[in-house]
Amino acid sequence: MADTLDDTAVAGRLSALPDWTRDGDAIRRQVRAATFLDGIDLVARVARAAEAAGHHPDIDIRWRTLTFTLTTHSAGGLTAKDFDLAARIDALATGATGGDEGG
């Protein structure tokens, strides 16, 4: 089981991920895709990355707006796994947004 991060560690990790916000024991980011299909393609890329990492986000799809939420349920809070996958989602989201981020 992964160790949860304390508030100081969470704040430090969030400082490197400016598109993410903390929501209790989770972090969240919205991405506004250029088109609906671009959003679905991004979800598929994130799904492959999540499967490879063995760590899976909650994903909400509302037309072109995708919301990614990360927490480590088995640890009961935020762990390094969440921030590692968040950084990967950021890298994948580049290009899917067409320069039009929302959130």
C-alpha cells in the first residue's frame, strides 16, 4: 500500500501541477477538448496510461469538458501515484485542448 502524503507534501506536489486543485483527499483537473472526439481520444490515451501505471482516475465527460479526479482509495488519501499520473495526464492533454483549457 502506498503511503499518503501530508499537507505540506501535497502542497509541494501541487505547485508543480498548476492545472490541478485539491478537493479533500483528491486532486482534480478539467480539460476542455477542442472537439468531442478529441476529448474521447484523450480519455483513451489516459486510460492506457492509467492501466500501465496500475492507477485509475475517475473521469467525467460532459461534451468537450473532461474532469479527471485522482485519489488512492486503497491508501485513503493522496499518494505519489496520484501526482505521477496527474503529470502524465497533463502531458497527454497537451494538444487535445486546441489551446482552449477550461476549469
